[in-house]
Amino acid sequence: MIKKLLFAAFLVIVAVILYFNPNFKTIAAGVAILLFGMGMLEEGFKVFTKGPLQNILKKTTDKLYKSITAGAIVTALLQSSSLVSVITISFISAGLITLSGGLGLIFGANIGSTATAWLVAGFGLKINIAALAMPMIIFGLVFNFQKKETLKGTGNVLAGLGFFFLGIYFMKEGFDVFSSHINLTEYAVSGFKGVLIYTVIGIVITVVLQSSAASLVLVLTALAAGQIEYENALALAIGANVGTTITAVLGSLNSNIAGKRLAGAHLIFNIVTGITALVLIYPLAKLVNTIAVLVHIGNTDYTLKLALFHTIFNIIGVILMVPFIKTLENYLLKVFKEQNNKEVDDPKYLNEAVLKFPGTLVSSLLNESKYLYKNAIYEIVAHALNVHRGAIKSDEKIKKVVQNSTEKLQVDVNQLYYNKVKNIYGQIISFATRGQQDLKLTKDQNKRLSELKLANRKMVEIIRDTIELEKNVTMYLNSDNEHIKKEYDKFRKKVVKVLRVIYLFRKNEDKDEYYKQLIKLKKAAKTALQADNKSINKLIRRNLITTNMASSIVNDNVNVNDLIMKLIQVAELLYSEKDSILENDK
């Protein structure tokens, strides 16, 4: 609702300004073309963000200095901090990187975003970029009509750069025309009062344009045309930095928890940086002058000085925040908590953000499936056997575990399925299907999604088998008939043994030993029916069990062996070593 109101207000303001001051139309057209170019650039770079780039961002988050460096370099090259933010949110949502690793990328992106000012000040305002922009737009559109995705991406990048430079040209021309009618420097305000006023103006401009980069380009072109004073331009740059946090907060209103946490970090970072820059604006301006002399920037080259100032105060912001990154992470985790108070469990790793990239989708679905298997399925099967999970995971002999588990656990398996499995299972199948329909997957990724769907269907079948088994296990748990009790204890031992080996297979790095045991148990389950039936027939012939008991044992014998095979099949699908999902992005 807020975004809609801001958008409506923006349209009204633009219409009024254009009506009462037609000279402003060239500047407005320049801003519009520049924003359009930035949109095309982002779309173009998305084609090249698969595989290598995602791998780089994922692998550089183990150390803070690496994640900050990667965020800065990638943002500077892509000219899009929002794209880095989207990838970061997607990775955190998928559980591929930690929140602190994501914070490093976002802090680095703030430094990398200063490259736009350098590009405009050092290149865009120094030469006749309109002559360069036109060929880029023409070749970009030619490439854009090609069918191959990489060519389309290249076309969007070329055309985006062309429109970006063309926008700067129109803004520059607009201010030149504008200056012949109105001299905005007459409205300059000196002193700290002027700094505060122009900081607020910078915030407003950024909120209206929804882009700090576009605001900064506008400030640079106005400064180059002599329409604003250098001191006021510094304040506008600070305001643009602070204003982008409002854009991030508005964008996170409908975001997932990872998006809200990163928006919170962005808000805190830019407010701290902005306040620091405001308090130290005059010492920083002197520092800029000193560095400008050292690197041979002209004394009156205010656009390059502004770019330098913008970079310096963003670097200072990162330096100030780095020592408190763990504190910030804990604060964000405390403020933006996961909703765990629902009766029906929600997915832990699945949300709309993971659908942005094939790699994060596959990783999220794998993590969600593992989480479902090791928590809900494991719990349901264990409790259906009236055995505690702790006992299964212990070193106690399986025979003793079953002997000691004679107390009926007050568990409703049907309710557990409804609360812990049904919703998550439906979401997993839905996300996997959407991914196969909407995303461009490699053959390996498509196959992996099909395997995960199969694993989840097997999990539901396991619950179905468990529900049937649980009724009779409970009935004969403390039966007076020792023979029927013994047969059901055998069933329980077989399943508990499988659950223990699966647990060890999941937990240990050296999986080969336990994998061999699982394969052996699976083969045994396939051939067990005939041998087990001989034992059951002997009990029937000797009248040691009733016909109802015999019927239950025969049916449950099939159920148990099916259950064992499915438990092992799911473990194989989820925990067998697979190639890196992100490396398969091409």
C-alpha cells in the first residue's frame, strides 16, 4: 500500500513539474532512460550469474574479508547491488550461506556500488558519450533478438550500457538548458544547516527514484553543469546513501525472513555510515582534497572529488561495522524470528527467494527433504515402534533397546503426519514442479529434482506402512501370548537396526562402511519374506497363535520389509554423494 501511494505521488509530482516547467523534461527523460538502462543491465547480467558467479559468492562467505571483497568486486563489475542482494537472499534462504556471510556480501556491495560514481565522473561526463551510446544500443538490440540465451544476455548488457550513457547525456544536456533559465546555485545553503537540508533532499530524491545510483548520477550531472555547490553535492551523496535504505525496507515488506534480516542490516549500515559522514563531513572533505592532490585530481574537478568522497565514507562505514558483525547478526536473528508457534509445521528452507536460481532451488529442496526425513519421518517410525529416538541413536544393543521399550508411547501417528509432514511434503512437490516448469535446468538438476520428488513420495508411503504397523505393535506390545510378542519384537528389531544404520550413515563422514550395511539390509529385506513366512506357518500349524494373529503377522511381515526397503531407498536418494548443485549451473 505504501509503495503504491509513493508511486502515485511520484507521478503527480512529475506531471506538475513538467507542466509548470517544460525545461525540466530533458532532465526527466535522461533519468528515465538511465533507469531503463540500469534495468536492462541487471536483466542481462542475470544470464551470467548462474554457475561460476554463484559458486564464487558461495565459496567466499567462509571468511568475512573474503565475502566483503567478493561483494565489492562483483557489484562493481555488474553495476547492480540489487542483483547481489537477490542472490544473497536466495542463498541464505536455501541455507547455503550463513547470515554473517551474507552481511559481508552486502557490506562489500555498498563499496562496489561506488564504482558507478567513478564511471560517470571519470568517463561519462568527460567525453561525448552519446556517440558511444548509439552503437551500443543498436548492437545490443540486434543481439537481443537472437534465440541463444547468452547472446540475449549480451544484448541486454550492451543496450543497457547504451541507454545508461544516453541517459547521462540527456541529463547533462538538460542541466545545460536548465541553467540558461534558472541558476540553482542561488538556492545553495552554506554551513551545517545546508548539509542537513541537502541530505534530506538526497533522501527524498532516492526514495522517489528508487535507486541511489540514479540519484548519484543526477547529482554528478548537476554538479558538472554548475547547478549545485560542491559542499551541497557532498550532502546529497550522503542522503542518497541513506535514502536507499528506505527503498530496501519497502522492498522487504513482502520478503521472506532472510530478506527482512538483510534489509535490517542495510538500514543499520547506511544509517551508521550516513551519521558518521555527516558528523565528519568537513574533515572528510579535507581528506578528499589531500588524496586528490596525491592522485593528481584537479582542484576544481568536483565530480571526481565527489566520487572519491562517496567511496571513502562507504569504506569507513564497513570498517566501523566489521567489529560488530556478530553482534549485528545476533540482533537481527533476535528481532526477525522464525514463526514456530504454529500447530502445522512450515517449510524451513523453502520460500519464493529460492526460485530465483536453479542451484539454490535444488539445494533448498534437498535440505528440506533431509530435514523432513531426519526429524518427522524418523520420529514417526520410531514412535510407531514404541521406541525412543535417543535409544536408537545410542550405543545400546538393539536387542536390549527393544526389550526395554515396553511402555506404550502416547503418540497419534495420523496427527504427527498432519502436523509435521503433510504441508511440507506438498510444498516440496510444488516447488520442485514449479522449478522444472519455470527454470532453465541442466539435465543433472532436472534429474535431481525428480529424485527428490521420488524420495518424498517414498516418505509418505513409509508413513502409510507405519500407520498399519503401529496398530498391531501397540496391541501386542505386552501381550500374554509370548509367541506373537516375540514375532513383533523381531519386526521392531529389524526396523530399529535399519534406523540406527541410517543415522550413522547420515552423521559420519566415512559413509562407505554404513552404505554397505544398508545395501546388505535392503537385500535381506527383499529375500526375507519367504524365510519369515516359514516361521509364521510353524506357529499356525502348532496352534500357538490365533487366526487373527496369523493374519496380522503375515500382513505386517510384508509391511515391515517394504518399510525397510523404502527407508533405505530414501536414505540413498538424500545422502549418497552427488556432484555440487551449483557447479552444475551452466
